[in-house]
Amino acid sequence: MSQKIILGVLAVGILVFFLSRNSSDPLTPAQRSVATELGNYGFKDVDVTQLDPSALAEISVLLHSGKGTAHIKGNIGAILNKTSSN
């Protein structure tokens, strides 16, 4: 794994820790983060509570990968299609 991805995941983890301490939101901080970003890529209708933890983590890493918008959007679609077909 590249250093940028590891640092991105670490940053998300730290953010999740601090946000979870004072949140009354029904979503976990990881779910909230992914839900917010999914809206930016045209997937705002996705119910992140229905994603399994591995799909949620995979999307989170992808969102912080530094790849181009088209690459990220295409891979999110593939993850969501794979998840919904199971």
C-alpha cells in the first residue's frame, strides 16, 4: 500500500475517533464520511448503513486515494454493484 493511502486511512481513523465522541448522528463517523463523499460523486442515494464493513472501508480508501474523479466514480460503481449482487 502506498504511503499516501496509509496516511489517508490514518487521517480518516483519527477523524472518526474525534467525531464519534460527541455525535448524536445515527450514522457512524465512517458512514457519515463516506455518505458525504458519495454525494460528491453522484451516489447520494446510497444507504451507507446497508454496506458491509469491507465495502465501506474499500470505498473510504478509494475516496482518499488521490486518483482522478472518473477512476474513483467508476470503482465506487463497481463496489456498489458487487455488493448489491450478493
